[in-house]
Amino acid sequence: MANRLTLLSVKATALALTLGFSAQVAANMYRYTDKSGQVVISSTIPQEATKRGYDILSSNGRVIETIPPAPTEDEIAAREAEEERQKALAEQLERDRQLLKRFSHPDQAVKAMHRKVRELEGLIQLKRGNISVISSQLDNEQSRAADMERAGREIPETTLEKIRRLEAQIRDIEREITSQSQDIELMRRAFEAKIERLEEVTGKARTLPLDHTRTEN
């Protein structure tokens, strides 16, 4: 009998707590501003009013939670712009960090640029030398072919093929020189941007000329 009473007591207590919780939930009210700007307290809230923000009140009128207004399009755009600005700033800081790991002074970057330019110009000079050698061979073959024509002899296909091959080699090397010359210009611009940035972040001005030929004279 005692066990039965205890069990009933427990069930009654649980039921009372559940009813009390449900009553508390049901008693919650909403405080919001309607379309005309009037403050309204109600057990329900229109969907359109939630966008303006509202308060959830307890049964005794205490604010349980404040729901802020939904952001406007301008606020969303401003927030996204600020996020992009912060992202760009973080990326720039990382680039600056990597740049300062390589160079502590703008002149170091100038010297590195000069070395790279000289290296690429040296390769171009070698290619120009190759063109001179091939051009000499081409002149010889063309002279032989001209002599054959003047003598009324047919020019062998092997000679014509060699002339075409030598001409193609010269064209290929000239394209390579053009491409490497463009690479030098692009590389120079990239270095100049780094040098300018180094001057900004270190507060130190370069003392060396950007044109490497002026350091050689």
C-alpha cells in the first residue's frame, strides 16, 4: 500500500511539474512594434513583425530573450564589404610576412631582381649566338642552292629540306627570345611592386637604381 502511494505521489509530482512547465511556456508573451509603430504585447506575433525584432516576456512581464531586428539589405552589404576588407587585409599581411622573410631591406630585392634579369639576359644572348651559327649555315646552303640554279642544275630535295629546317630553327629561337623578353618585363614589374611594398612596410628607401645596367657602368 505504501509503495502504491509513493508511486502515485511521484506521478502526481511529475504531472504537476509538467503542467507547471506547460503553463509557463503558454504564459510567455511577445512584445513587438506593429506597422504603425505602436508597442504590442500579445501571446502571438505576426510573421512580418518578427523582422522588426521583438522581446519574449515571461508571465510576470520579465524579458526572457530579445530577438534583434533582421538586418537590412544595406546592413548586409556593409557587413559583407567589411568581411571582404578584413579578408583582403589578412591576405596582404600574409604576403608582407612572406616578403619580409626574403628581404629585410628594399635594396636586397633590387639586387635579387638584377641577378634574375642578368640570368635571363644571358640566356637570351646564348640564343642570339645560336641564331648567328644557324644563320651562317643557312647562308651557306642558300649560296649552294643559288649556284646550282645558276648552273642550271636541279636543287636536291635534301638541300631544300635543310634550308627549311634551318629557317624553322631560327624562327623557333626568335620566338623563345621574344617570350623570354616578355618574361623579363613581367618579372621586373613584379619585383618593382615588391620593392615599393618593402619601402612601405620597412620605412626604408632603396638606394640602388632599378635599371641594372646603371650599376654596371
